[in-house]
Amino acid sequence: MNNNKFKLRENDWRNGALVYQVLVDRFNPSSHLESKKGLYLYPKTLNDWHSLPKPGTFLEEHRYWSHELDFWGGDLNSLNERL
């Protein structure tokens, strides 16, 4: 057994760290949502903030799943408002 390997792992800063992953689009709605609607052109969909995500269907003509093109309009500014 290689003790150096365990020692390196023991000293790693990530041990015991709390990590948060934030999905910006769904964290907090943008206060400028109305002005952003033009950013979500077909086949993208800007959903109502309170609607729940749904399973997608494969859109052959776009080569994407429909749920990959669903957005709710959160942005970095709205994220920052809640932190």
C-alpha cells in the first residue's frame, strides 16, 4: 500500500468541503424577464416561472430533446439578488 497516496488525499482541501451547485436559470426569476423574451427564440421556450419541468421528447428536426430547450429566465443578476 502506498501511504503517500493516502497522505495526499488527507491533505486535499476538498475533504469536508461543502459545495453548492446552482442552476442559475431556475434559482431566481429575472426582474427583466419581459425584455429578455427575445433571447428565447424557437425552438427555445421561456416557461412561466411557476411551471414545473416536464419530460421532453426528441425533436428530430433540431436534434435536441425538448426539455433541453426549456428555460425559466433566471440570470446572474437575479442570482446575485438572492445571495
